Amino acid sequence: MVTISKANDVVTLINVFTVEPENQQRLVDMLVEATEKTMKKLPGFVSANIHKSADGLRVANYAQWRRREDFEAMLKNPEATTHMKPIMEIAKFDAHLYELVESTPAP
């Protein structure tokens, strides 16, 4: 389970994919499959959370990795790149690593 806390020493990937509405669920399924088959087995993987927008045009992945180096190693992993190639054929993406600055829970 994902924990969003300043005390949690992780790097966060926020990747927003843009997709045609008819491909949104297909993209979600591809990301879930990639996570289950490959990503979660890689060193440093903490969590992945796939979200789809109500308008059908976007899919967001909020993922956590132990270290930047673990995330960068994933980008070079042949199994991971095998999953990403067909994803890149149906979607554009905007991916960045983030550091949590603040998290405010409900009272």
C-alpha cells in the first residue's frame, strides 16, 4: 500500500499519459500488467497507483521508488522496456520525479 508521508524516504514518479478515449482502458490494462509482471519485481520498487481521468483522455501513474537510481535502472531494464514500447505506441506521456514537500491529512 502506498504511504504518502514526508517521513517516507522515497522518490515519486508522476507520469501522466494522454490517450484517445477508446484506448484509455487498454492503457490502464497495459500499465497494470507491466506493474504486476515486471515493475514490482525490480529492486527499489515500492508502489504504483494507476488512475484514469473521467474525460477518458488521460491515465496517471503515481509510483514510488526507494531511490532515483532504482528508477533509472528500471528505465534500462529489458523487461520494462518491452512493456513500455507498445504503451508508447498508443499514448504520449509526461513523466517526472518528485520529492514530497507536504502532505496534509484530514483532521
